[in-house]
Amino acid sequence: MRLSKRKSDELRPVSIEIDVNRYAEGSCLISCGHTKVLCTASVEEHVPFFRRRTGLGWISAEYSLLPRATHERNRRDGRGSSVSGRTLEIQRLIGRSLRAGVNFASLGERQIMIDCDVLQADGGTRCASITGGWVALRLAVNKLLQDRYIVRDPLHQQVIAISCGIHAGSHILDLDYNEDSNAEVDGNFVFTSSGELIEVQCTAEDKSFPTASILEFIELSSKGASELVRIQNEALAKKNA
Amino acid sequence: MRLSKRKSDELRPVSIEIDVNRYAEGSCLISCGHTKVLCTASVEEHVPFFRRRTGLGWISAEYSLLPRATHERNRRDGRGSSVSGRTLEIQRLIGRSLRAGVNFASLGERQIMIDCDVLQADGGTRCASITGGWVALRLAVNKLLQDRYIVRDPLHQQVIAISCGIHAGSHILDLDYNEDSNAEVDGNFVFTSSGELIEVQCTAEDKSFPTASILEFIELSSKGASELVRIQNEALAKKNA
Amino acid sequence: MRLSKRKSDELRPVSIEIDVNRYAEGSCLISCGHTKVLCTASVEEHVPFFRRRTGLGWISAEYSLLPRATHERNRRDGRGSSVSGRTLEIQRLIGRSLRAGVNFASLGERQIMIDCDVLQADGGTRCASITGGWVALRLAVNKLLQDRYIVRDPLHQQVIAISCGIHAGSHILDLDYNEDSNAEVDGNFVFTSSGELIEVQCTAEDKSFPTASILEFIELSSKGASELVRIQNEALAKKNA
Amino acid sequence: MRLSKRKSDELRPVSIEIDVNRYAEGSCLISCGHTKVLCTASVEEHVPFFRRRTGLGWISAEYSLLPRATHERNRRDGRGSSVSGRTLEIQRLIGRSLRAGVNFASLGERQIMIDCDVLQADGGTRCASITGGWVALRLAVNKLLQDRYIVRDPLHQQVIAISCGIHAGSHILDLDYNEDSNAEVDGNFVFTSSGELIEVQCTAEDKSFPTASILEFIELSSKGASELVRIQNEALAKKNA
Amino acid sequence: MRLSKRKSDELRPVSIEIDVNRYAEGSCLISCGHTKVLCTASVEEHVPFFRRRTGLGWISAEYSLLPRATHERNRRDGRGSSVSGRTLEIQRLIGRSLRAGVNFASLGERQIMIDCDVLQADGGTRCASITGGWVALRLAVNKLLQDRYIVRDPLHQQVIAISCGIHAGSHILDLDYNEDSNAEVDGNFVFTSSGELIEVQCTAEDKSFPTASILEFIELSSKGASELVRIQNEALAKKNA
Amino acid sequence: MRLSKRKSDELRPVSIEIDVNRYAEGSCLISCGHTKVLCTASVEEHVPFFRRRTGLGWISAEYSLLPRATHERNRRDGRGSSVSGRTLEIQRLIGRSLRAGVNFASLGERQIMIDCDVLQADGGTRCASITGGWVALRLAVNKLLQDRYIVRDPLHQQVIAISCGIHAGSHILDLDYNEDSNAEVDGNFVFTSSGELIEVQCTAEDKSFPTASILEFIELSSKGASELVRIQNEALAKKNA
């Protein structure tokens, strides 16, 4: 039994509130239990140098923890020290994941910047950033379509992410901070809405795990991913309602 | 007549929602029109080196704009460049202002760190940070008193701040972004709840202004400050209610 | 009575020696009591990116304390740490103040860089930098006019700055280091030669001050400003003599 | 058929030359095809601050590409820019992987620093760094045991890593640079000598992949891992021979 | 008698292995006793900004110690701190020395970047970098000539460097680390193959030395330089053999 | 004939004004022709970590060009970029040179920091910094002796430096900026007052020079050094007069 009384394959309550920022082309606030991430998508009419004059767009991401998102205050990245390896690793993952569902020729030579600012952290912030980041991206692309900057939808798949791990010997879905900090194995799975994988990361904390655990993780995370696809769709549907 | 239909001495709607962060010792979300600042106060049981072994506490502040707090996305401070002069100037002002109302011997040798993260910016972010920052500070100090870490209240004054300026030839209170970016003169006034001043900053943008304008600013800002004192008290009263 | 025997509204002895640098288009060494600042103005035939192709010029300033300008040796800015907030704040103030007296269309699309290097510091270095920086600027602009790079004088006002504050309960003008480090309130006032204000900054160190003090400061600083205008003119007159 | 004529489950020729550095406590040069990594293990009698006074040791890793390890010269990390996200991500992976096979109480409160400097890169540098890094670690620990700094062997498992991916629709083992830069999916698998997993990372480059591919990867990489265990042991055996 | 039994004017065994890197246009591994430096020459079809549109080429150098090149592990330059003064000084010397033997008009508007990575350091690493760097440069220029990018040989002189110093009162050639760390005077001499000087650097460690010592150094180092010229030529001859 | 009408072995007019800074323990302004360097010596009652608890003192130096010390304004070191290699190289030379004349046991465990700020540069700034830096050092040590912090004089030698080079085929002493920027060879010689050498640096700009030139440089620079010793002594004598 989990401390939170959740079943091993049960997500925390997830909510996605859209259009929370007045200026961004797309935005949402995603809450997964006590984890809260503000996601904005900013359309910029320029691309990184390696995309120039290719006709292709780009999607990039930045991730940041607010200083008091955590139990103890943490130092702001980039003040008095360089951006931490953990931050760079997470924002590279977010960017890679969101790019996998995009047709860059349809997007045209522009960049969409996804900013994921963690207001409160209780485990699973990188997964929440991907799931919420995709909603912000969807809204920004909708705006480009409405405003006729682009004519074909560049997003061919929804992208969602969910954690699972081994805690106290059990395989569980969607770890909160307490579970995560005691987990034997910790994994993040990025899925498309068609049930295929974009990225798998599994890490043993102290010791190794049998290859069979991977199968259990895939089963758990596939189930979580389906629910998140539905929640993304419900959040987006409110706009049209 | 102002674009927003406000009178020259009229504040924008201000709301302060307290206890918005699960981990911080004190926190609030302050909205002044479309400007929104998340303020947290973090109690740390250590002080900067210049306070060590003095028995005296310290209060410090950090200010940051989220990248899409603004009309155009702005670069995160400290990523790929050092923290901007504007940011440093603002957080020095916030720290100085909040320290002016504190008895550091009563606080004891500990630091309270005030983080002001601007979620959305529509002018007046530094003033909102001071007014909201003081509420977060008050809540954190209340917790120290309740938990008996300290026995005497170190806060002897409320601290609030408000902008005023000259726009289209008129002296006006509480400039929004549109007014601020066209103002001839732009000022920030930090007050105590007893109506005295802690800091005055007035800047002419292109040309100079007569010394008499200072008197008009003081009258306008004194009026605004009184209202903000009342709004701080109402926000704090909800907790006890 | 002040330690230095000065009256409350009395400036320290001020001298301005012009043309002290062989290469700069304009330069002076300003001494205010023991405070000594070397000011140079460098004309550069390019402008910051936000001015490009506007036909408008720009004026920027850098401020720096030599390491042994102070009682104790201070670390050079930018060596082993980033430029301090205090330095950035001061050089932003110098630039803003000097720009207020300039017609940028008459200057044309070029930049004048004002460097203020404090050789010895005894209080009031930012005010001396503004007063001396304006003289260097005047000399550089004179050279542009003589050399027929520009035809209309872009400087329509002299710019001067002076400090005042409350020390031992009295309102005094032009604080030296000893007075400044014990002052209850510390203010800097930037004036034009027509007696109008460009910038006002007043800061209470520990506690607040009544709004009426602002009026006293304006009276004191107006008087000081008039004398500085005369001293600027005398220094410049030596060249033509 | 692969360009290199290798079968889908065939490693490149691997060689490990030990004791290549005169000063390091452990060292080897590992070659996997044209990829060459110099690995050194340095024993340091201090630990990072979070391990101090715990009696527990630590293992950390740094990874670096020499500038001309690659087809085109690449900029040195940390010169004119901060260390790249890719470098940080790889060296975090190396450190995590090697730590998983260690009993830190047996190691005692000391740190072993693993430096992996890539002399020539032809794909698979992070995996070669882990496999070679473990050999350097083993040699350094052997020296600690011989010199009686420690009495019980802290290494309870060998650690090896190998890449696999999907290239031209086929699941293949040990991608070289040409294969890697055209792969649809790219994965790295870190194993213990007992055939369990320490870390799994799989990334789709442009589109998603079915969950069944994970099973194929595990089969391929398990086979490669067994061979690498044998090669590690042969390299180490030369010393005793 | 030197600890190594070498005579005062005797070089350590020197070997130069060419073409050790698969990608670089020129490369060698130079060993001088236990000092080993990997030198690569990379041809880049662009030049630094001060050479643009001049038709002239450029040669630049970077020098780096691998972390365990030394008895104690040393921190990587540019990680957690800026590049050390020693490193900058050495790489400036290498670049200057190699440039002295080059006709930049014949090279054309391209840059050759010389990277000197010290795999193992036992004294004399800057001299080995210059002597080996020149061989890498020679090979890269040969390739440019063969591939008909250039038609006239831009290298009119070989460049070599050798250290000498005063140790235990004797003037000696080619100091190893033990000798260098106890030397009274330490000098580096850069020669052309025609026996002329490009650079002289002599430094007393604690006390001064008579001007006559310079003459003894020149005699010693001239002799060492002749031998190094021969060794460079033998290494290059292997290619053609 | 030199443009300045100086003979080949003739110094520019040199003046040393002592005690130009109110706070520094020792200070002087040295002028060599149009080159002007402000040198201060600051006594600090702590030493770098490698000297702690050794009973030995240390001397360190910092060198900086004011932005308009040069014909064209140069960027301040450490603002927007790291300190340049040239600056690091020069300040390492100054520190090494001044340390050669010091008995660190007599100085005791304290540091004297020599700051050399170039107000105006016309060639030879590093030599002027050494010659002037030694005068500042001498004054600071005199103060330590007078104030009885130390009892034995730690300075056993005067230290001076002078440039020479080959210009238009002639060997000349004390190059000004015009000569230096066209010189074929450029050298700096640091001497003690007993006529021995501390450091020699000679650099060919484009091509090599015969070893015999070194002898001519030593003769020229020895002569210049004697004059500088006398000028140092005259400057110091004014204090006692």
C-alpha cells in the first residue's frame, strides 16, 4: 500500500488549466498532485543558426525550478554558478520529446520556445513539463493556424510523459517526492498518443534490476499515458466549448 | 483621462492571496491589475558572512521575471549572460526597503530570503514585489513567533511601495505598462504604514522636470500607500478569520 | 557643526582639470575634497544594436573604482566574480543622467562612451562622476563641432549632481565618506543648469524619514547645483582663454 | 547488411590496454573500432561535502572530447562558453553507472575520480567510457587493497555499457558514427556482469517506436554486455600474468 | 651529475610518431622522456575577424593538460573557473612561435588550429608542444599542397623549442619535472632550423642570475635545437619512405 | 635616427611622484614619456592558501589598462569577457619580478598587493609597472618597518625593468608605442640594482633574429637599468628630505 493510498497503477489527480498567461501564444498550468508547472509557448520568427535558410522550424525548451518550489530553498540556476547539469538534462529531454511529434516543414522557419517553470515540486516535474508543455505548444500552433501563418497542422501526435519506478519492492506509477527519493529504480517514459515510445530512461539508484522490470514499467506507463492523453484533450476542449 | 478610465490618483485593482506555496514559511500572490508577482519568504538558519557572530539577522531579496512575463519573451537572467543591471537594481531596492522596517536583534541570527518571481508584468513589478514581499515576510515572522523561535516581533512597520509619474503632462498614480513606457517622469516611492518614506526614486526619461513635481508625487503616493496598507491588512486578516 | 567645519549647505572644495588624457576626445579630472574621478569621453562611430539605422546617437557610461581608491583595498569588478550590483546601478545612473541633456538627432548615429574611473574615494563618487562626466562630454562634443562631424550642438543643458542627507539629525549637503557611512538618510540629486531635476534618489538606511525632508533636500541641493554649474563653466573657460 | 559488414549483433573489435599512465592509480586506453578513450582513475583522500563525516566514499566522473576527436574540430568545453549540456549529461551517466557497483562503506571516506578523455570519436564514446572507466576503477581499487588502505573489496559487480539502435529499419548492436547519425532510435544500456540493468536510455530521433523494440534491444545488448565482461577480464588478467 | 645520469647538454630520448589521429589534417604524438603531448593541426576555412578580407591566413594554438597528466590530478581548465593564466601564457607562446616561420599570403585566408593536449607531463611540455606542433603543422600544410588548395609552401623554417636552466649551480639542457621544480633559473628557447631565435624566456625563481648565464643558455639550447631539427625530419621522412 | 630624436640607448624622460594615494601603504605615479602608471601597494594581513601557516609572506600584482589609456578605447577586462591573456601574462610577470627581491620570512605571513593601473599607454607599460611597483612596495615596507610590524628589511634588492628591441634594423632602448608596433624584435629585461637579471623575454614578431642580438640587448638594457635605479632612489629620497 502506498502512503498516499494510491494503487500501484494510479495517477495522482491531474488538472490542466489553459490560457493562464496574457501574453504567451500558448500557456497552461499543469498540476499533478502537489507538483505545479507553468508552461508557456512563445512563437519567435527566427530559428537557431543550424536551421537558418532550411525552411524548417524548431522547438526548444527551458526548465527552471523557482527557488522555493522545493522543501528547502534552492539556488536559482545561473546566479553565482552555471546552470546545473540536472536542469540542462531535463530541458534537453523536454525539447527532444516535443520535437518528436512535429513536422518542421509545416511549421515553417520559426521557433517555438517552451518554458516550463516549476512553481511547486513534489516529484515528476519533468514529466509534468512534457505533458503540460505539449498543451502549450498545441495552443500556440492553433493560434498560428487561426492567424493563417501556417496552413497545415505540424503536430501529428500528442506527447505525454509519466514516471514509474520500483519502491519498497513494488513496481508503481507516478512517484511523488517521497516515493522518488526512496525508490530503488526510477524511470521516465515519453509516449505518443498512439501508444508508441519517444524516450525511455530508467536508472537504478544503488543496485541493479532485472531486465524483466522494463516490461512491467512499460505496462504501467502505457496505462498512465492513455489517461494523460484524455486529460490533455479535455483541457483543450474547454477552449472550444 | 487615462486609457484605463482610472482617475489620476486611482490604484488598479489589487488582490493579495496568501499561503499559495506549500513549503515556504510565508507566501502570497499579489496582483496589481495584470501584474502578478509570486512572493515567498524562506527562513534560513544562517546569515551572510558580514553578520556572523553578531546576533543580528538579515533580510535579502531576489527578483526575477519569468521569460514570458512580458509581451515579448525575455531571456532568463543568468543563462548565457550575467544577471542584468535592472534585475540587480530592483532586488537591491526590495531588500533595502524591507530591511528598513525590521529590528534585527529581535529576529536573531537568521536570514529571511524574499523571492519575488514575476509571473506576468504590466508595470509596477518592483512596487508589487515590495508590497507583496512584506506580506510574505510578515507571515514567515508570524510562524517564527508561533513556533517560539523568537519572542519579540521584529517587524515594527508595514512596508509598501507605489509608483507615480508624469504622463501626457499629468501627474498620475500607479502606472501600467502602457503609461510607464510613455511617461515623461517615472517614480517609485516606498512608505511605512506610519506615512514616512524609506526610499524615493524619480527619473526623467528624456528631459527634466520642475522640483515642484516632487510635491505632487508625494501627495499622490501617500494616498496610494494608505490604501495598500489596508489591503495588506485585509489579506493577512483572512488567515486569522 | 560638521567634523570638517563645513556649514550644512557648504560644498567641499571642487576643482576640475580638463584635457588630462592625450587620446580621449574629452577628459577631465574632477576633485571634490579627497574624492578624485578621472572622466574620459570616447567618440565611437557605431551605436548599440537598438539604435542602428535610426539616425540617433547614444551615450553610455562605465564606472569603476580603482582597487585602492578606498580605505581598504577592494576587489576589481569582473575579476573572479561578476560586476557588482552597486557598480551597475551607478553606471546606469550616470548614463541616464547625461542622456537627459542631449538631442540625439543632432549627435547623429554615433556613441559617446563616458568612463568614470575613481582614483580616490571619499564619498560622493557617483555625483562627481556625473558632474565631471558632463565636462568630458562637453569637450568631446566641442571637438565634433570643431571638426565638422556635426553642425548643431546636441547638448542643450548642463548636467550636475550633488548628494545630501540627514546626519546626526541635520540636513546637510555634499557628504564625505565619514558622514555618508553614518547618515540616517542619503540622497543624490541630478539637476540641469536651468534648475530642474533629472533624477532623485533618497534612501533611508535603518529607519524612515518624514516627507518634509524631501523639501529640505531640494533646497540644499539646488544651491549646491548652482555652484557646480559655475565651476563647470570656469573649467571649460580655461580652454578658450 | 551493415556498411562495416558486421552482423546486427556483432561488436566492433574492442581492445583495452591497461596502465597507460604513469601517475594515475588506475588507467586504460579502450578502443572500440575507431573510438579511443583514455580512462584514468585518481584516488583522492577527500570527498564531496555531502559525504563528509559519513565514513562513505564517492565516485565521480568527468568526460571530455579532445578538440580533434571528431571529424570537424569541436570547441573545448569551458573555453569561451560553459560546459555543454551533452558533456554534463554524459559524465553524470558515467558516474551514476560506476557508483551502482560499489559498496561505499568498504571504500571508506575517499573519492575516486574517473576521467574519460576521448582521443578519437567514432560513435559509442559514452559506452566505451563506462566500460573502460570500470577497468581503471578496478585497477585503482586493487592498488588500495594491495597498499592496505582498505581491507574489503568495495566492487561487487563489473559494469559495462553498450549501445543499440534501429538503423534502416533493423535493430543493431554497437553503432558506429555513421550508423548513429542516421539511426531512427538510439539507446544505451548499462549492465552488471550478472546480467542485470543499471541504466536504460532510448531516444527516438524523429518519430516514435513500438514498445516491442525495447525487448529486442535488451536481447541484443545483453549479448554485447557478456562479451565486454570477458574482454574486461582478459585485459585485467594480463597484469597478473 | 644529474639524477637521470644525463650529461648537462644531453636531451632526453625524443620520439615523434606521426599520423596518430584519423581526422586531423596533421597530427603527431611527441614524447620527450615521460612527457607526452598529442598535437593535431586542423585546417579551418575561416580566419579570426582581424584577418578577414586580407587574403592572409592565421595560425592559432590551444594547450591543455589532461587532468591526470600530472602527479596529482589537476582541475580541468574552464570547469568551475576560467582558463588559468599559465595555460593562456603557454598557448600564446606556442601560437607566436609557430607563426614566426610562416608566410601567411602563401597560406591564403584560412586558419590552422594547433591543439596540444598533454597526456603525461614530466617537464618541458611547452617546448614539446612547439616542436610537435610544428610537425603537425608541416603535415597539414603538406596535405593542403597535395590537395592543391595552395601552390607555394608557406613554411620557410622549421620551429623547435627546448628548455634550459640552472640546477644545483650547473647550467643544464632539457629539464625534467624534478629538475624544473628545483631550478634556480628556468628558460625556454624557441629556434628556427637556421639557428636563429624566435623567442627567449628566462625566469629566476628566487634570486637573480648574472647576464653571462644567458650566453651559456644560448650555447646549450642551440645544440639541443639542432638535434630536434634532425628528429623532426626523421619523423616526417617515415611518411615518404 | 629615432622619430623622437632619442639616441638608440636613450631613455624617455622618467619621473616618479610618490605618495599620490591617501589610503595605500605605498604609492607612486610613474611617467615614462607619455606612459603613465599609477602604482599602489596594499598590505593585507592574510596570505594566499598555499602560504598559510608557513610564516612566509607573499607579493602579488594586478595590472589593468584604463579604457581610454589607449589610442582607441579598449574594453575593460572582466566585463562581458574574461580577463585577457595579455593582462594575465603581464601581471604574472610583475608579481614574479617583484618577488625575486624579497625575503619572505622577514616580511612575515602577510601579503602586499601591487596594483598597476595604466592611466595612459605609450609603450613600455609592463616595465613602468615593475619599476614603479617596486617604489610603491618599498614605501609600504618602509611603513611596516616604521610601525614596527616587522624588524628586518625584507627587500634586499631594487627591481627595475626596461624594454629594448630591434626597430628598422637598429637595436634600441625603451621603445615607445610607435616603435613597438613596428619592431622586428621586442624584449623586456628585469634587473636587480646589482646588475643581475631576474627575467628576460624576447619575442620576434615576424621572423627570427640572430643569437648575437641578445648580447646587444643586454648591454643596452643594463645601461637603462642603472639610470632607473638612480631615478627610483631620487624619488624615494624626496620623502626623507
